[in-house]
Amino acid sequence: MKLIVGLGNPGKEYENTRHNVGFDIIDKYVLIKNIEKSKSKFNGIYYETTIKNEKVILLKPQKYMNLSGEVVKKFVDYFKIKIEDILIIHDDLDQDIGKIKLKQNSSSGGHNGIKNIELNLNTKDYKRLKIGISNNKMIDTKDFVLGKFSNEERKIIDKSIDICLNIIDDFFELDFNKLMNKYN
């Protein structure tokens, strides 16, 4: 069983913000793949499907970003998901807007959602798909990540989201090193 987690903050006021790019990717993936029925459990909205004969859960934690790990841990324990079968999708301040990077066993880079996942899973050896949102040092980091994309940024992010949909599909077929070689 695989667990694909898109990080974001719950609530209308956070929709289309930089920090919610993980939610955006999950939303578009389930729309494109016609995965219609969402469920709710352990403070998470999730979708269950089968891809390449393997059960898959696509999860959007519904606790705030800095508590995402609590939700992820409950899903991992309940569904008995192996750490190597987890892919976390999140924004990255340290990369140019729209840049995509696959990583495994790397530092949180100061990302509070990732820090909380590491704390709750007691490891950082899961797989990550990071989408660059750039950074504006003239704006407080919290205000920046909770801000909305400009129209020009949104066009770039939407192209990156489309690539991320392909990455998710390939996640079920390729060894992670081959996946990183293909997209990094």
C-alpha cells in the first residue's frame, strides 16, 4: 500500500496559497483520475484507489501545516504503511518558483510540516516531492507562504502541477532512484 500526502492548511482562507501547493496537486490528481469519493478519518480527507494493482491512499491532512505529522502517523499506523511507501508533497521556499525536486532522507529545510512529520514518524527516510515557491525576503516568511500566487506565478505552478501528476503515476512504476534521475 502506498500513501501520497499533499501538505497544506485546511480552510477557505488558505485555498490557492503558496503553502497549499500539496493540496492543489492531490486535488488535481483525483480530478484527472476520476477518483470521486473522499472519506474523512483521523483529521484527514483521503481518497482510496488502486493503481497498478496496489492500494493507494491520497491524503490531505486537515490539521494545520505544523501538525501534519500527527495525521500522517495515524494513517501510517492504521493502514500499516511502510515508510518506504510514503510520498510527501510540499512547497519549498528554497527553490525557484515551479522547480520540482524529488528527495529522500533529507533535512526539513525549516519546513514546519516536514519537521512535524519527522517527529511523529521518528524518521526522515520517506520520499518527498518538493515544489519551489521561491522566497521574498522583503516579506515575513509566514505572510509569504500564506500569500496567494500572482497570475504569472500561478501559470508556472500549474505547469509544475501537471508534471507532478506524471511523477505520481511514475512513483508506482519506477524505482525511486530512477524517478529522481528522470525528474530532478
